Amino acid sequence: MFRNLKIFIEYLRKYRKQFWIGTIALFIVDLLDVTPPLIIKYGIDHLGDNDRDKKLLYAVAAYILVVLIQAFFRYWMRIGFYGMSLLVGLDLRNKLFAHIQKLSVSFFNTTKTGDIMSRATNDIEAVRGFFQHGIFILIDNILYFTYVPIILLYLSPRLTLYAVLPLLYLPFFANRMGNLIHRRFKDIQEVLSEISAKASENFSGIRVVKSFTQEENEISGFRNVNVKSYNKNLWLAKLDSFFGPFLGFSVGVDVFVVILFGGLLVISGDIKTGTLVAFYMYLRQIAWPMMGMGMVMSNFQRATASMDRLQEIFQTKPEIVEAAQPVTAFIERGEIEFKNIQFSYPHSLDRYSGKESARTRTPALTDINLKIPAGSTVLVMGPIGSGKSTLANLLVRFFDPSGGDIFIDGVNIRNYSLGRLRGSIGFVPQDIFLFADTIKENVLFGVNIGAANEQSSDVQVYTGLVQMNEVIEKLPEKYNSLLGERGVNLSGGQKQRLTLSRAIAKKPSILILDDCFSSVDFETEQAILNSLKAVLKNRTTLIISHRLAAVKLAQFIVFMEDGRVVEKGTHQELMTKKGHYARFYEYQKLKESLEGE
Amino acid sequence: MVDYQHEDEILGKAYDGRLMKRLLRYAFPYKWRLMMGIFLSLILTGIFIAGPLLIATAIDRGISRSDTLFVIMVMLMYLDSLILQMAINYINSYLLISLGQRIMLDLRMEVFTHLQKMSLNFFDHNPVGRLVTRVTSDIVALSDLLSMVIVAVINDIFLICGLTIAMLWINPRLALIPISSIPLALIVLFIFKPRLRNSYRLIRQRLARLNACIQESVAGIRVTQVFNQEERMMNKFKAFNQEHYDANYKAIIYFSVFMPLIAALSGISIGFLFYYGVGEVIRGVIKLGILIAFLDYARHFFSPIQDLTDKYSIFQGAMASAERIFRILDTEEEIKDSVAPKHLTICKGEITFDNVWFSYNNEVDVLKGISFTIKPGESVALVGMSGGGKTTIISLLSRFYDVKKGRILIDGVDIRDIPQSELRRQLGVVLQDVFLFSGNILENIRLNEQSISLDRVKDIAQYVNADKFIEKLPDDYLTKVEERGTTLSSGQRQLLSFARAMVFDPKILILDEATSAVDVETEYYIQEATSKLIKSMTSIIIAHRLSTIQNVNRILVMHKGEIREIGNHQELIAQKGIYYKLYQMQYL
């Protein structure tokens, strides 16, 4: 529970300006908070004096002055503590985001987006809440419980004894109740996750539910968990409903004791009426800080639990790391060599679904030896799951091979800085992803920020290469049209073409097209490939596909099966060989001719 | 996908009011409980006001007259009032919390029940995570509103009214001092309220954008990394984060001015009250105890304003949740049962597609004028390339979607006239991707249908060859399986899915054969079960296995949304058309 204390203290140190502003202001506010009962006591005690009117005027003037000074410092108190908490939130969010950006692809394959989101929102909010409320209440209480007893003792030691005794058990009681409530609350959280699991299962399996007309049964099943949650909540409500009123009662009993015994002391002439009134007023003030103690504890517990969850992410190290002294030269020629590559996906996770699957427990790549001359165009073919995309993933270092090495221009890719390596490669991934931004921003995404002010005409060149200009010109905002849910609706093929132009705009020395025509029809694919001819010249290009349009462009073909390169050579060579490739070629030709029917 | 960005639009004042009204409607069934709660709150306010008066009495008539016995008696009454207050407080709090919980239960059930009626099209467009959030976090936010804000509002209103009445009753002149500061407080409130509201909205919008940015960057992390744009994304995020901070900071400044201002106002009015009150005491108009009681009242007079302002953010969050929940409840189901339903008396199992057209997004037609009839007991295989419309045909037959044009008949009745539950009862559906629920094998076969006995499940499992593997499991039919379970192989899942379909005693079999490879033994069991099943009833199969294709009466070749060829295996091979090419592709 105290393991995160260091991090919290570090934050206090980092934002000490806000912390001290808040604390000093709070110090003054609390100090002044002690005075109103004293002023009132003063007024009451001098009721019988001759110059009572003057004294009364002084007392009231002092009172209003106190109130105004307090208001001033209350402002700074809030600005200090709230401001500090906001800065903590700002900083944690930035740190979390920056860290996530660096994590390797395998992290995202094993972590759900929802999980990351809940840490970035709920957990950061819980930590922030501690800096806003927890620390504030804690300091407030410490100050309050230092000032008030001193003054009470000064006013009347005996009455202080009467007043304090009935309250002594309260912090213990609050703590114990707090624990009980916390435990029941955790129970409720568990039922809530049961509800969430049940709902999630139902929504995922809705097709089965509907097919088997299980809606009614599902509803009654869902009702059962909800009734359970309802009952648990009532169980907590019993405690909750007791806790508050009982604290109120305790303070009330204390008032009872003070007025009764204090009254007797007044009657016996031991204390003045004003003193009794001051005691009464302090007791009315003290009720809130008493309850606050319990809140600090639960606040802190929540914040530490959330901090733990944040630390889990912060302590996840990127799996792909740069060499200590990386090569910082750009890749000029683009000669690629795979040497004895072995690879299995980590955690036996399926590359597509992130689910564990039987297929990927076998190695994804075995004994890959492949040399791709600079400037050549290579077509990698093979059935689904044969390891084609894995080859591309290794080349951009989404993963590192478990055995063997990859060289580009004779340098092991592990020795390049990630920036140089990835900066030299134009990668068009299989899954179409565009940002909810303008077309222009998306196409120029990989262009260095300094050069991003390129004219729209440059964008046009890139979108023209993928036959998109006609489509874009028809949009009302043209190249500044927003994509995504709120923007224009492009078809899958059109989006795919934009991802291609995004890669070309980078002017990379190596271009990887991973099955990037899957949503585009054959004619468009052919037209795009034709217009790309000039771009591909003098660029090492890896085209991963099982379609035939690229065959004519490729200087040679690599055919993969079950994670191995089974054949390589020119189209002619492989056709005469009548092996895997030739059979695949015939199959694909049939399929494509069928598509045309 | 960009869930967070979508949900926050600027909501008008009238809008919050409308949402609130609609929420309160859920309390209507519990109006007596609510009335009771309000009544108890009223009593509590009374006791609360009586407390300082009792103490005033003790001071004025007991202590100042040195009447010890009177002090003791009055203070014992005070103690009684405390006990009464605690008891009623407990009952009231429990009553209102349980009321809130009850409403939450109702609301959550309503959302879930409503979702059960939504068509697959709805689920296609709403990610599971988003819907789960609706029935969990959003409902919880509403519960916070019900249990904290509403109770507080009721209490605060009673408190202000009660204090006003009490003070006016005890001493109208003295009462005028705190009461006259109320207009001042209201002016302050009206100056700040629109600003607070607007800055809260701004925070909400910017938070939504911030979260959308995180979500998008996670979804596009590969692209960002491979394009080396981590820094650009970071800068973009930092800007959003800073904007969010700025909006928050603005709100905090408003709050930091507003709250001390109200506190100061309260303090000043207490000061005047004291000054004037002491004068009254001196003039002998009131007693000292009454003045003390007045000071106490005045201190509480302003707390409702501060209290309600504090709860404003909870209120805002709950309104956003309410809006999202009602948006779901207001989405009407696309597929409805006919108002004048027709019933299938004895389902023979004749299926007719009559010039059926369909598209998922109103753009590309997936089915273009499909017509065919399957006679009772006949089995038909659908073959063709992916994207040809095979899966759509079986989705339409289950009425997961409605046809765009044309009609589908079962035993001569349009399926839109048959109640959905009755229609689907006739169909035994085996899907390619077998969904397993968390639970055991038995529950996964009979689902939640308790009326199906274990013996029947065992019989059916034996009939479809699923018993072979089930009996080898550690707890046979009671073995636990997980959602998206990994404990069963894909072949075993198919067999389980056969049993699941057959145990409901369907009249028509709909089978989407799985393509994944399974071991030789399981493959044999699957083939045997398949051929047994298709002989026993009207069957429509998306076929991948040659053995299945050869077993059916007829083959329909689907291509680009049309039926291009019909016949049996030999006939279609002889035709040398699409089927011939497909066949060649399969065996190249």
C-alpha cells in the first residue's frame, strides 16, 4: 500500500509551488477558522460591560475582516491544490501516452484497447483525485486537530476533557467502518464485472442467441446477476446508511455532554456562558473533519490501486530496442538479405485475431535465406498463413527474429536506429488504417514535419499515382476532406489506395506492399501498378500478394508455404518447374477468371 | 471506432431538463416509497431545526436561571431527538438508496431487453465494448445521480425552506438579515452558473477529444511506428491534453472565486446577524440562546448552495450517460414481428426465395433477384466463391435482416408474417465460427433451456457423434468451457454445435460448414453426422466438403449475388461452367 508513496511524494516535489501555495493558504484559512467562536465568545462575555457597544462593533468588524481574509486565502487554497492535481493529471497522461507510443506491437496484440483506455481515464482520474481531495483533507485535518484542542484546553481544560472523551473512538470507528465498506464495495465491483462479462458474452454471441431464440432466457439470466448486484448494493447501503447518521449522532451526543456538563459548570460559576457557546460552536465545526479521516483512507487506497495499474504499463519495456550506438546513415541502396531466419510469434498469439490458436504455435518462419538485390521488384506469393506478412513485419522490426539476422545494405537491421530503418521503408500494411484527419494530412503523414507544408499539388501527385484524384476532386472539401466517422465515407478500396499513396509520399528506398490491393478490383490494381512503374524503378520493392497483376512487374518471385521459402526464381523459371508456384498460378488464374464471369 | 469523439455534442439547458424528466419517470412505479422518503426527509428537517432550539431553551431557561434540573430535562429531550434522528435517518437513507438501486435495476434490464430485440445490423455497427459500457458505467453514473444528487437536492430544498420558516417564526426581524442576503447569493449564482456550465461542457468535449486521440493512436500504432511519427502523435496529444487542462483550469478559477465568495457572503451575514442580534439581546427582545440558535441556522443557510455546486459535475456526467442510454432506448428495432402474425401449424419445411434482393449498406447489392424453392425434406448445397452471397442467404432465412425486395416463404407463409421466435424455432443453425458461452458442455448444448433433460442431450450428442469426445472430457457433460474457449478443438466445436442445433428439434437444418482442417477421426465423425442430418430434414448447406456436396439433392452455384447454375454434382461438372472451375480450384 505504501509502495507508491515515493511516486506521490515525487509529484509533490515536482509541483511544490502549487503544493506550498495550497498548504500555506490552507494553514491560514484553518487558523482563522478558529477565531469566529472566540469573537462570539468575546462579544457574549462583554454583554454587561459599559462600553459594550464599542466592543461589539470591534468584534463584528474583526469577524468580517476574518471572513474576508479567509475568502482570499480560500481562493489560493483551491487554486493550489486543484492546480496541483490538474498538473499531475496532465503529466501522467503525457507520460502514459509517450510510453505507449514506444511499446512494441506485441504489447498491443496482448492488451485490449479498452484496458489501455480505462487506465488512461479512470486510473489517472483516481490518482488525480488523491492530489485534489486526499492530500487536501489530510493536511486540513492535521491542522484542525492541532489548533482546536489547543484552544479548547486554553478555554477550559475540564470541559475539553468532557468534550474529547466521547469522540476518541471515532477515528477508529471510522477506519473500521471504512474497511468494511471498502470490502463490500469490492464485492460490488466484482458483481459489476460479472454483469459486464455477461453482457459482453451476450452481445458477442448475439447471432447464436437469436438463432436459438434464447432472448428470454438470456434476459432472465442477466436479471439474476443484476438482482445479485442489487442485493449486494443493499447490503452496502445498510452500512452506508448507518455510517453517516451514526457519525452525526456521535457529534450530537458530544454536544449533549458539553451543554449538559458545561451548563452545570456555568451554573456553578466555573466558566462563562461565552466559553460554553464557543465550545458548542467548535463542536459543530469539528464534525466534518472527523468524517474526512475515513475519506482520506479510501481515497488513498483507490489512488494506490490505480497507480499500480499505471505502473504496470510504465514498467512494460519495449521489446524492440535500438543498439547502443546505432548506425545513423540513411539506407541508400536497399539491398536486403534474410539469413537463416527463424521466428515464432510471442505468446502463441494469432497475428490476426490476437487469440491463441493452434496454427501459430508452430513457427511462423523457418530457415529463411533470401537475398533481394537493390532496386529490384520482388513478388512474395503463397497461401494465407504461409509467413509472407511476417517477413514484412520483421523487416520493419515490429518483431525481432528468434534466430538469424536481416541485413540491409550489409548492415544488420538491429544496428540501424529505428528512425533511420523505418524512415527508409515505405510500408503499406494489410489492415487499412487512416487517421480521423484530412486526406492531405493522411497522405503526408510520413513526410517530415518540417516538409509537411508541402502544397496540395504534391498531394495530388501521390493520390494521382493511386488513381484517386477523380474521387477526391468530387468531394466538397477536396484534399482537406476529413476522414473517419464524422468525415467523408470512402470505400475500403479507396482507403486502401490512400494508404498506398501515404507510403509513396515518404519517398522511401524500400517499399513494402503487404496485400494492399485486396479491396481494389483487378482493373484498378492493374492501372495503379502501371502508374507506379516509374516509382518502383530504382527502389527495392517487396510486393506481397496472391493476385497475379503484379507478376509482370516482378523481376523475381518468392513462393512461400508453411513459413518456408519453397521456390524462387523468375515467373518463367517457376512455371516450367511446374511446382507449387505453377499450381498456385493456375488456381489463381481460374479464380480471377471466375471473378470476371 | 472513434467512440469517444462521437458522444459529446453541446447539450442545451432544455435538453438536460428533458432528460431529467424522463429519468424521474422511472421513479414513478415507486412513488409511495418516494413519498415516504420525502415525508421522512421533512421530519428530519424538523428535528434538525429543533436541535438548536432545544439548546437555546437549555441556555435561556436553564443555565442562565441556574436551573440544573431543567437543563438536564431539556438535554435529555435533546438526546431523545438525536436517537430519533439517527433512526429516521437510517431508514430514510436506506429507503432512498434502495430506491435508486431499484431504478437502476429496472433501467439496466430495460436497456438489455431492448438490445435483445435489436437486429444484427445494429450489432454490426456498434462494437461490443461500447454496448457493455452502456449497461455498466453509464448506468452506474446514473445511480450516483439518483443516490447522491437527488437525495441531496430534496434535503437541501427542505433545509432552506425549513430554516426560513423557523427563523421567520422565531423572530421575523432577525430573520430578515440572513434572508436578505439570499438575493445577493442568487445574483452571484446567476453570474457564475452559465460560466460554470459552459466550462464543464468544454471540459467534457475536450476530454472526449483527448480520449478519442488515445484510442485512435492505439488503433493506428503500427502505422505511427512504421512511419516514425511518434513525435507528431505525441505533439498532437500534448496539444489536446493541454487544451483539456486549460479548460479545467478555467473551471477551477471560477470555482475558486465562487465558493469563497459564497462563504464570505455567509460569513458577512452572520456578522451582521451577530451585531444586530446582540443588540436585541441587550434590549431584551430575545434571549442569548435564541441568538446562538440563529447563528447556527444562518451557518447552514448557505450550505445547500455550496453543496449543490459541488455535485454539479456528478450531475453533468450523469446527464451525458443518460443521453447515451436513452439514445439506445430510442433506437427502434429494425426487424419487428407482424401485428397480424401467421402461425406455422405443422412445419413441413418448404423454403421458397422469391426474387430476393438485399444489400447491407444500401449501396452494393449482395443478392440480386434470387429465386429458388426447396421441397420438404430436400437438401440443397450452396457453393461459390466468398462474397458470392451464400452466408447472406442463411442470414436472411433466419430473418437476421429483412430483404430489400422480394420475399422468403416457409410452407408458403412469408417469414415476415411469422413471429421471429416461432420462425427460428424451426431452424437448426450450425455456424462456421462456433460461439461457446462460459459454462459447461451441457449448458452449451441446451443453452438456457432447462426443460431439455440431460438424457435428451446425451441422446442427441450420441446421434451426432459428439458423445465420443465429450465422454473423454474430465467431467464429461459438466466440463467447463470458456468464452472463445481454447479447450475444445475446432472439430469438437463443430460436433458440439451439431448437438446444440439438434437438441432443439428443428424442422430445417442450416449448416455453414467449417473450412478449418481437423484430424482424421473427427473429420470422419463430422462427415457421418452431416450425411445423417441432411437426410433427416430439409437442409440448406454452405458446403465445402466433397462428401457433403455429393450427398445433397441439388447444388445451387452462387456467384456475385446470383444463382448461376443448378444441378447435381455430375450435371454441373458436365456443364463446365463456374462449378467446374470451382471444383478444379479445390483440387488443384
